[in-house]
Amino acid sequence: MSSTFVNPTKVVAESLRQLKNESVMGKLVFRGYEDEFQSRVGSWKIGSSITIKAPVYFRVQDGATINTVDLVERSTTFTISYRKHVAYPITSSEMTLNIDKFTERFIRPAMQALGNYIDLSILGLYAQIPNQVGTPGTTPADFYTFASAQAVLAEEACPEDNRWSVVDPWAQAKMADSFKGLFAMDKVRQSINKGSMGGMLAGFDMYTSNNVNTHTCGTAAGLATNLKFGSSSEGDTTVAIDQNGSWSNTVTAGDIFTIAGVNSVNPITGESTGRLRQFVCTTAADSTGNSTALACTPGSSPYAIYSADAAKNYLPYQNVDALPADNAAVSIAGTASLAHKVNLAAHKDCLGLAMVPLEMPASAPWGAQDSYDGYTIRVIRFYDGINDQEYVRFDVLFGLKVLNPFLGCRIAG
């Protein structure tokens, strides 16, 4: 029986194939920054972070006379910050397995772990996406919920192509029962892409994943006593709330809230959608003082809170039709301490994943690294002389980023 370990490139090639197959989300998000992270300035590598530009929107002006509005470009940072691995001891007899048996026993389970972790992490970016449809605590099963997500994306000037939705297995089960005529079971079984539901719904390519995250609401969710605290200014990055001069509740990172009298706008035309602007709290707030300031999106850089008045002076970041008023009612979605699934619907350019190579240790005599179609993995076999044991480890290095939070919509479950 031939030894798999004669050639490490054979092991890393099979690992790469399995990793790509095990990651549902890696196929759906933007993957265009890998090359930039691997570029060099002279003989120096670019480093673990790059600066990327926020999207630009322009406004049509009136008349023959030129009327310019300052274009204030803003940027954000994309950082490679996830270093993950799977490692295990390996015996001499296991090292003699052929590649098929070694894949079944060792490579596929390792890639399942890494692929699922990547998916879980990407889907965890829901906590930075402000738009949401559906009812927290109710599994989505009707067409209108997904059509509503499409409508929200349309109002945010989201491109119509490359839209996808990922739901948890229980949502898939309810949808399969509700839409028997839309999702043919044979088509689902024969789907090439792991996780694909084999069809479209309301304009979304549909996928399912057991890595859909669960969100737990803070204790302020669902209360009718939350109020906007203080006046607001153009460019605010936080929203302060209280309860008539006191505050004794919590808001969890990822909680969605609206403010009475503050609507969302079409980012291109500036016209109000007539729908309350949804904000997402990006940092947990736990205070027993008079009020608490919520870091939120809109609010977080580069998407500070800007109204039509600000849009008269510079572009392109108007996201509300009016600034929040003092004592305006604040409604936080869900109910106190409710745990519920957060399915996602988004455009490909909403979220970004970049996988980059690791350095190969000069002291590792057996090892290989390979990249294909945006995926990169390194495998090394090494000997522990202290414990007289050999090990094999698989490593990945990657970064995640919400590139444009308004190109996504959460579907509460």
C-alpha cells in the first residue's frame, strides 16, 4: 500500500479541495482582496491590514449651471486576524494509508471543522448589519418575508444580481413544507454546491447552513419606555437612549432598533423610503446611569449618521431623512433576553473574506501550502521528540469584513 506522506503536496491538494467543498459561505461573499494582501511594496509585504474605500454615491443636480457638492471619500480597514488550525497525533500505520482512506479518516473531518468555523464566522457578521425583516422568535416560512428582504435591498440601491440567502435547517424544513412546488427534492439532492437548496426564492439563490448564528437580545428589547436622549448632530457615531432620565437595562451587540420620525433613504436619490431607519448596536451597552450611548450602524465609521442637510454640502453618506429628536421613542426588536436565529440575505459585495498564505517554517522538512480559487491551506507534519509522537496540522489564515452593511438584510428566525 503506497504511503500518502511521501508527497505532502498530494495531501495539501486534497485538503484544499475538501475545504472549498465544506465552506458554503466562502462561495457567496466577495473574495477580491487576497491578491492585495499578497502584494509587495519593494521587498516588503503589505502587512496584515489594507485600507479599502467605502462606496460612492452621486446626486443629480438641476439646471445648466454646474453645481458641485464636495465628495468626501471615506475608508475602512480590512484586517487579517483569524489564525485557525486543526492538529492531531498520527501513528506510523496511519501514515501508510492511501489518499482515499486518509481523506475519509482524517482530511475530510479536519476540513469540515475548518470550513464550518469559517462559515460560522462569516454568518456572525450579522451583528453589523442594520436591516432586518421577519419576527424574532418566529421561524420564517412565507414568501412575503423573503420578498420583504428583497424590497429592503432594493431601497438601499443594492444591485439585482448575485443576491443570496442562507437559512438555518429548521427554516429550510418549514420552507420546504410551505413551498413544495418550488423546491423539488430531487433537485435538492442532486445539487452540486454544498448547502444549496437547489432553487431561487424571491430573487435569492437559496442556501441552508447549520452555522446560522443565534442572537440573544438585551433586556431593553421590546420595552415601550426607551427614549432618545439629547439632541443629535450631523456625523454622530452613537445614539444615546434613556428611560425618562434613568437607565437600568442592557443592549446586546447585534440588537436592532428604530427611532420614531427617522426614516431610511435611497442612497442615490436621497428620497425617504417611508420606512423607519433600522440601526444595529455594534457594541454591547450595560449601564445603570441616567442614559447609555449606543455605538451603532448607521453611526460607525465610515457610515456616520447624516441627513438631507448634510447631503447638501457633501456626499455620499446620507442614510436618514432627519436627525433623531430628543425624547423620540426608541423601539428595540425582540423581547428581553430572547434567543433567536438570524438568517441572512445579501448581495455578494456585502461581506468580504480573504484567505492568505502563512510562512512555511524552514525547520519543517515535511509540509506544503497551496492556494486555489481564493482558498489557502498549509499542512505540516512534525515530530515531538519529548513525547516521541508525530503530529499533522492544517492551518488557515484569513480576515473578514462587512464591506457595505446596507447590502445585507437579516431575516429573523
